[in-house]
Amino acid sequence: MSDNYQFLQFYNVYKDNRNKWGKKINKLNFNLDHYKSSRTKIFLYTLWYSIIFTYLMDFFFNLLFFFLYMPYTNIISKTIFFLSILDCIFVIILTCRSFYAYSYDKSKSLHTLVKLFFALSVWCFIKLLIYVTHTIICFAFISNQKHNYNGLFFYTPKNIYFNYFMEFIITINIVKSVLTLFTGQKIQYILSCIRTSTILKSKIRKDLEKQSFLFDDYTYGTFLND
């Protein structure tokens, strides 16, 4: 048995209060269900609302631009608009499923959602690279006076340059990519907590039957009746 300060503290708490505990399995390890704490819930809900808000903002900006300048839009702007619709629908579905899986400790569902969030972040990053490349080419064409018009780069009727639209799209896709990856990482953390909690609770139940316990430092202790 490890002789350390944390262990001694834990043993003293156990010895002084073991007769007062109504639910021993929840008291033996104070961090088993910390992923269900109010602080964690507030953080996760804020994160999920933030990612939905970011994707919706991207969608509504594209929607506004699309309808205001419909006669002057080009192939790229139309493609970006339709991709933003798909992204928005996809992230809302993922977020709703994450909320449900977290609420009911669905580890298998969370495992799938981690992969999907990671795939979505990669998709956002790939789009970002394409948009950046396109914008660089766009600047090159505009700086060249020989090219007064190109349907892929800007809108000649009102001289609305596609670059300004792309600057916002690039910025919002950077935020989307980072936030999506961060969300996936946090869901992975919650998944690890759920699995650890499940394993420890099962172990504690078995150990309580033989009056022993697996401590946080992975050492066993057996408590004897006075």
C-alpha cells in the first residue's frame, strides 16, 4: 500500500465517515462523475451553442450575399453558399446527437461523434486551403490590368470584388475548423471520463463485496472492521 499524503487523507476520511455514508460507491472516489458537474455542463453547452452559432453565422452571411447580389454571383460563391448549407445541417445534427449521448452516457455514440467532428474539422481545413489558394490567384488577376474581368474572381456589374467576400469566408472557416476540432477533443475527453467512471464503478462494486478498494494511485487497500 502506497504511503503518501493523499492516501492517508483518503483513509482518514473513510475511517471517520464510513458509517455515515449512504452511497459508498459515489463517496469512495470523489471524481468519478466530475464530467457531470454543473461547471462541465455549462462549458459543454456553451461550446455546442458557440459552434452552432458560428456555422449559422456563416450560412446567413452567404444567404444574405447570395440574395442581395444574385444577378452578379459567380460559380465559386454559389458553391460556397451550398456548402455552407450542408455544413450547417451536419453540425446541428452532430451537436444534437452529442447532447443526447452526453446526457445518457452513450459511449458508443460519443465515440462515433468524435470521429465525425474530426472529419468535419478536416473538411473545413481542406475548404480553407482551397479558398486561400483561390483568393491568392484572385489578387494576381486583379493586379494584372490585362484581365479586366473573370467570372470566377469578381463581379463586374457593380465592381464588387470577390476578394472581400473571400476574406470573410476564409476567416469564418478558420474559426469553424479550430472550433470543430476543439469540440471533438472535448467530446473525446468526456468519452474517456465515462469509460473510466464505468470501469471504476464496476471495480468498486466488486471490491466492496470483499471489503477492499482500488485507490487512485492503483494500489489496493483492505479495510478491517473495528
